[in-house]
Amino acid sequence: MSDQELKLKVMEAVQDDVNKGIARLDSAFMKQLDVNAGDVIEIKGERTTAAIVDRAYPGDIGLNIIRVDGNIRRNSKSSIGELVSIKKAVVKPAKKITIAPVQKGVMVRASPQLFKRSLMGKAYVKGDLLSLGKTRRRVDVQGRNVGDIFSAMEAQLGGFGFGDIKFVVVDLDPKKEIVVVNQETEVQFNPQAVELKEEESISLGVNYEDIGGLGDEIKKVREMIELPLKHPEIFERLGIEPPKGVLLHGPPGTGKTLLAKAVASETQSHFILINGPEVMSKFYGESEANLRKKFDEAEQNAPAIIFLDEIDAIATKREETKGEVEKRVVAQLLGLMDGLKSRGKVVVIAATNMPNVIDPALRRPGRFDREIEIGVPGKEGRLEVLKIHTRNMPIQGSLYGDILLKEIPDSIKNRVTNLDKVSKEKQEKISFQKEKITLFNKNKIKTEEELKGLESELKELEERKDKADQSLVYALIENIKGLNGKIKEKKEEKEKISNQILQYDQKINSLNKELLIIKEEINEIKILKEELGKSKIKLNNLAEELKQIDDLKGKHNITDPQYQLFENKASDYYKQLVRFNLVNWIIDNARKKGIERNLTEIAKVTHGFVGADLNALAKEAAMIVLRRILPDLKKEGIEEGDVIPEEILKKLMITQKDFIESLKIVRPSAMREVLVETPDVNWEDVGGLEDVKDKLKEAVEWPLKTPEVFKNMGIRPPRGILLYGPPGTGKTMLAKAVAKEAESNFILVNGPSLLSKWVGESEKAVREIFRKARQTSPTILFFDEIDALVPRRAEASDSGSRVGEKMVNQMLTEMDGLESLNDVVIIGATNRPDRLDPALLRQGRFDRIIFTPVPGIEGRKKIFEIYVEKMPLANGLNITELAEKTEGYVGADIEGVCREAAMIALRENLQSKEVKMEHFVQALDVVKASVDKEVEEAYEKLADYFSAARAKEIKEVKADYFG
């Protein structure tokens, strides 16, 4: 037992370690403390607690830190950045443990056995707070992390825990000791919640680990708030006043309120929440008095944090406010925040999503010293948020081929390592048994020698008795009796030793047989590993077989003949995996590793989603599973209030399909006001136009998918693309296809819909559209019929209203103004490009002007192939002939021809099951070409015009700009 004690700085845990009771240390410190992964360490801050130690992540090696989650920080009464003492714990087996929920009004009805499975192997101190959602147990597995081993509870309940319900260790036996729960421990559960002291209940709230994607923002908030509250002496020494307030601003749902709660919980400060509107009162002076009361309460309970949620409701600009009450409330707030009276250790945090509405007097140093934007999270941030919201969800990861290919040799290698370990243990047992036999043989020889001595003595006494006088015979008989008793004892002892030797011999034989089987298995597994290592084809085939068996598991019962069929056809390699009990192990491990990739894929496509949206997404995925399982409940005859059987509960697994399905329902909250679509059009759905597709890929797909390439070249990607051409040539369809292929949000704006009769409203609508696009980037902003929105300014002025001119100006500044458009591509579509303002058509605004021509014969063939693909066609349909007959037809016309041909077939016979060539020929008489030679030539002239210099035209309309 090492008495070594270390002092390390506390840091927050990574997402994957939250609620698992793990403390991560550098392996050098573990060596100093004489502990291995899975051992228990004692952590001492203001209070002592225990945790399971595990190795630090590579990025933390060499740093003097210990990573623990919010529960362990609360149990040791320490905060991030503080030093705690760490040493190897003296642990005792728990005879009895009593736990209870701690939230007010919570009553949990459950079997103590359920909790025991979760508590097994974990270390506790009386008064410890714990979460039972996805806990892990203490293990000693060579070469593997503690975090890799799931607890019995998770394994047996299919991942179902108690979510975010917190429990407290109410009582322990032995008391005042660090104890480990084992099989013999009696677990008692108190269903009634236990009330904690006020200062203890503060820390029951949100921890920093419960906030995802706001690492930098948390850092800024901590330096502004934690330092003044914890170490005011630093500011006294520097001779400055500590910061008094922080204004958090950003879109709704990004985590502003959550961040404030986390700060209060982590600093263990008194937290006062003021919801903007609730301060207001109808009585004169009452509103200001309410504010003063809250600030007085904070001063009396310092250190304290006052949180003003939705501050824009009570602190609007005074010059724009008509009511006297609102003006007085703002004045009172200004006085309280930076008045003559010192506030002491009270920090004000305010949150708003409309910072420009707040009175400017509040937004100065001394009141709100710093404004921190809580923006929409990026891909990494979204992944963190998803991990938090799916922490207690039973997710079944997808089976990825590459993960499976890696997992097969890894699992085989682990199996060999484990068998080697078992083999070593058995050999040690054999050595121990042999030592015992040697000792018994020595005892046996000694007993035999003693027995010979006793028998010789008995013989001598018998001879003396025969020759002795009558007076001595009685005494000799007594001696002989005594010797016979001793001889009997020695014979029994000899027999006992012989039996023990026999038992140990049998054990050695049994162990040798087991050892032989293990060695044979190790050799077979090594051969299997070698063969699979040599041939990638064999490994790929085996991975495919594992995928098939997993697919069969999902669809059929184990007793199904399909299984037998598969087993008979399966390869020898698969049969060997079955024999070595590796099939389920490999699939389960591959699925667990697949969860991370599933969440990464969801994070990639949820552009513009804030934390609240991702929470809604996770809930919706769970509801989809629930809807799927409800028929099973009805089938089983389970009524409301009945206990749901465990086998049905185990079916409640959330898959990637459920998340993808929920994406169709949950959209980013910031985008609800604008028309948003998730296009389901691919490049293959657009017939012909290969040249246009290539140009769009270069201009849109490349910059959004691989922005680093443009950065390396030192250039800015195109900002806008104008698609022009005759009606029906597929401009809107091309925009949808590019949005789908670039995996971006797609905002569709119909030009006329932005126009309003109210002054300034049209320009505001344009500003709002661009703001939403920036917020939800990467976004493709598609303006359909853009000529209606931004006509030439000379024409717009002539019409009497200057709305058109203002709209053009607004579009010009939005597209190439001071505020940059990152990851936002604007696509405009028009069939009247000559009506657009020429200032829009310069580089930096619409960089690419792409003509979508009337399709040629090859293009028409491809369009016909797309539209007839799902139609029941008769033999003899000649698409080449149709393409030849449809000169001047655009995509929309060809779609009309196909529809009309089907309608003609139905008119002939409502039960018709095929469309013939004659129907298409008849349809050509009904649907005529929408573009003739004259129109086509006009557009081609326009194409020539756009490729020429436009300076002359800009010069001609210059005078009109000034009205």
C-alpha cells in the first residue's frame, strides 16, 4: 500500500466519461500512487470522496491535472481549476448501502436489486451524490480501459438507466469508510426523496459537462465570473474593481440560460433568477421595488449570481419606450448595477436574443462589462450536444464495414490475450497444487515414520506383557491401549493425507486438461488470425457474413429455419468464431463504436441546429421508437398502468434510421419563419445539362464541401450564381440538386413574396433572410424569379414607388457589403436576365452567370429516361425517336408529354397497365414545345452579351441612380 499523496488541478471530464465515476490520471501519477486502471483512489477537496482511476487521454499526458465529472467535483466539494489531494484508497467491502433520490417531489419505485446491479464494484463514501444513468463498474482487465466495460445494469436493462435523476448515499456499513459494493452487500432503497441543505442543493443543477459546443464561451464566462466570486483578493491586489456583469446574447435555444445555471452550480453561489416580465407590476413604484428586493437578497446571500432572463423585456431603449413604468425600471436597473452603493460579491448575468433593443446605458463597462455571443454551434459543437442529449438513451450503433474489419482482428487478439492470461492463472494454480502435493508427501513420509515407531513400540510392549509379572500386566495393558489409539489416529491422518494428495492430483489432471484445451484454442485462434491477416478477401467475406447474421437476428427468431440455412452455408471461419464465442462480442463492440460515427453523421447534416433543436431531435427519435413498439404492447394485451415486460423494454433501441426519420420532422428553429426544404433531388434526377452541372459543382459544391482547398489557394470562392434560360429548363431543379449534393440547408425565396406595402418592410425582409442564412450556414439561398425582386433601378424609380430601388440597394450591400457571407451561396434564377440591375451582375456578387439552354437530343433522351423510369411501358417504345421528335421541348414540356401519354392510355382503358409508343405520339400533338427558334436565338444573344464587357451599360444608367 502506497502512502504517496499528490496534489493535482481539477479539470472537467470529457463527454464520454460523464456519470461513470471515473477519474482520469496520467499513467506516471498512477505509478507514483501504485494504482492500476480500475483501482479506487481517494480524492480530497473540502470533502473526501472516491473514484475509479483510469489512464489519461493522450492530450492530457504531462499536465498536472485530474479529469472528473460534476458529481465527483460536488462530492469532493472542489471546482474546476482548484487543487485536490489524491491517494490510493483503503477500501472495505460494503455490508449494507442505502440510497435515495434527492430531487424534491421525486419518488422512484424500483427493486433494490435493480440498483445493486448498477452499484456493483463501485466505491462510495456516505453522502456521495450519484447518477445511475450509464454507470460503469470497476474492473481489472489487462490492456483495456475501464470505460470500455459496461455495467451489469446497462447490459441487463438494454441501456435503460434513470436518466438525470440524482441519488445520494444515505447510509453505509461500515460507516466513515470508503466501501466497494459486492455480491454480499445488502442494498436498501428509500423511494422518498431526501432534502439536502440549501448550499448542497445548489450544486445539483447543471455542470459544465452538460453544455456542449460552448468551450470558448464557458472559458470567457468563467474568467469574468468565477474569479471575482472565488478570489476577490486578486482584484484588490491589482487595485481594480472586479467585473460586474456579463451580457449573453445569441439566437434562441443556444444555451444562454443553461450556461448561467452551470456557472451558479459550479461556483456554488446563491442563484437568483429574474424573468424579465415578472418584475412588472400595475402598482406605482412596485416594479422598481421588486428589482431592489432581488438585489438586496443577492447581497445578503453573497457570493451570489443574479440572472436576468429575457432582459430585453424590461430594459428597452428609453427613447423608444412610451410607458413611464418601463423607463423607471431601466433607470432603477442602471442605478442598482452601477450606483453609489458597492454591490460586493454579486455578479449580474443577463440573456437576450435581441441585444440591439437594450438601452445603450446598460451596455457599457461598469454595468455589463462584457458581451458574449452564444452562437449557433458548428459541427464539433453539435456532436458534443448530441452526446449530452443521448447520454442516457439506449442507442444501437450501425454496423460499419470498416469498423467491423478492424474489430474482427482486434477481438481475436483480445481473445488470445485473455486466454493467455487464463492459461497463466491455471499454470500458477497447477504450480500451487504441486507445491501442496510436495508438502503433503513430506507430511505423509513423516506420518509413516511415526506410525512405524509406534507399531514397533507396541510390539515391544506386547512382548513385555507376555513375560511380565501379574502386578505389571494391568499397567502395560493401559499403555498398549493408549498406543493403539495413537496408531489409529496416525493411520487416519495418513489416509487423510493420501486422499488430499489424490484430490490435488485430480485437480492437476483437470487443470492440465483445461490447459490443453486452452492451448489448442490459442493455437487455432492464432492460425485463424494469421490466415485472416494474410487475405483481405477472406476478412471481407467474414465481415459480410457477420453483417448477414446480424440482419437475420433483427428479422427472424433464432429457431427460424433461415438461421439453419445460414449456419449450413457459413464459412469455416465463421463457424470458428461461433465456437470461440466471438460472434456476439465482435458485433456488439462494432455497434458500440458505430454510435460515435452515427452521431458524427447526424452532426454533419444538422446545419443551423441549436442545442434546443438537437434536444428535440433526440426526443423525436425516441418517440419514433415508441410508436413502433406500441402495437407490440397492444398485441401482448398490456393495458395502461401494467408493468411492461423486460423483453419488450429491450426492444426499445434507437437506431440511425430513427434519427434520420426525425430529421424530416424537426427543423432548425431559426429557419421556421423562412421556407426551408430538404431537397431530395440528386444530379441523376436532372437530365442533360452536363456542362451546367459541372459549373455548379465547381461554384457551390466544392466551396461548401472542401473550403480548405480554396483557403490553400488564397482565393475566395464564388459568392453568387445566376441561372438564366427559357422557362422549364430546370433552373429550380438544378438549385435543389446542388443543395442536396452539397449537404447544405436550402432556403427558397420567391422574389415577390418579400415585397410589402409598408415602408422599410421589404428591405427588412431581405436583411432577415440573409441573417437566417448566415446563422444556419452552410446555406444555399435560392431566389426564384429574382428579376421581380431586383429590377433595374431606373425602371424601379419610374414606377412611382422607390421600393424596387431600395430592394436593389439592400441586396447589393447584403451580397458584398461590410458583413461577410461565410458558407452562404446565393443562387438566382430568372428567365428575364436583361431586367436585372447591372450592378448585381459584377464579380463579387453574381460571380457566375450560367445559361441553362434548351436541351439537345442527348439531353432530351436522358430527360425522357428519367420520367419514364417508373411508368409501366409497353415493348417497342423508342426513346431515341421521341427525342428526335421533340426539338425545342424543355424539361417541363417532356414531363408534360409523359404525363399526357399516361392519361391517354387511361382514357382508352381505366384498367390499362402499360403506356405504348402510340400514346406518346398522340401526347406530342397535345403538348407543344414552349421554346421556338426565335426565343432560343434571343437567349443565345443574351449569353453573348453577358460574356462581353458591361461597363458601357453601367455608364448609361449611372445618372438614374441619383433619382
